[in-house]
Amino acid sequence: MTESSGTPGIDSTVPPSGTGCVECLEIGGWWFHLRRCAQCGHIGCCDSSPAQHASAHASTTGHQIVRSFEPGEDWFWHYGESQYYDGPALAPPDSHPVDQPAPGGNVPPDWQNHLN
């Protein structure tokens, strides 16, 4: 693993895996907000989303730091320490496209009733 940022668990050269939650897109699911793995670029859905794929990715891979993948947000979260984290600029893009709705994916009409 390359630690180009000098921060363990962050590779600032890796681009995001796409514009939506990888697993939700594969299964026809949906997400509330998106998180980007700071180590490998995996895009997963947040813990308010029904499937919580970003934290599942952290659990299965050991990649503990994510960055928000929402427009206008630049905060990092460290799952292992359960706290916000300072991090470097990551490879673009910084978020999903501004015109991509949130929630996204195959959103049910009563989506608010399915948030965690």
C-alpha cells in the first residue's frame, strides 16, 4: 500500500471507485449519503443508509478512515477511533456530481422510513 499522504491509512493518489455506492449499485439498492475510503477509494453508503456499506467495508478490510463524498463536505471520519480526523486533499473528484440526487440509487418513495 502506498501512503502518499504520509498519514497511515490514507493514500491521496487513489481516485474514488465511482459516483455511487459500489454495493448498492450492484444489488439495485439505494443510499442516503456517500463515504469514500481514504485508503483505496471505495465508495460506500453512510451509516444512516439501510445497508451501511462504508462501515462494512472498513470492518472487512481494516481501512478505518473515510472522507465524506458529498458536495461541499471535506471531513474525514476514523471508524477505529470513532472521531473526526484531519486529512489531506485526495485525488479528484471530491464528491459525487452536484446534480446527482441524495439520496441516490433505487430510492423507494418512503425512503425516510428506512434510514438508520
